[in-house]
Amino acid sequence: MPTGYNSKGNAYNAPAVSQPNTSSYHYSNSNGSYYYSNSNGSTYSNNGQGSAKYTSPSGSTTHYVDAELLPDSV
């Protein structure tokens, strides 16, 4: 269940369900995209159309195609 909704109607969980008691958060957007900000400083975003991007805590970025094949949590 979402913690709340922003002004655009997108659901968010803070902290992310998979990372309780942390500064993490997760957005599930009405267009099918989603975004994770993880407690270790990494981020993961998926545009809901098969493209995704992971940024590690050190700042290196990996792009994915056909990202729907990846798990929806990090």
C-alpha cells in the first residue's frame, strides 16, 4: 500500500517497502514508470516501456533495454 500520492497522482512509498527504517523511497507512476532511490545511494528508474537505468552508489550508470525482464525491485 502506498504511503501517499504526489500532486500528479503518482504513488510513493517512503521508505521503500523492501527497505524499512531507511531514507529510501519508491515512486510508482500512473504512466507505468517507476523509480527507486535506495538507502545505499543507488537509484533505479524504469520508463515503463522497456528502458531502465541503474546508477550505483559510486555514480556509474548502466542502461537496460527490454527492462521488463528485470525484477521490479532492486
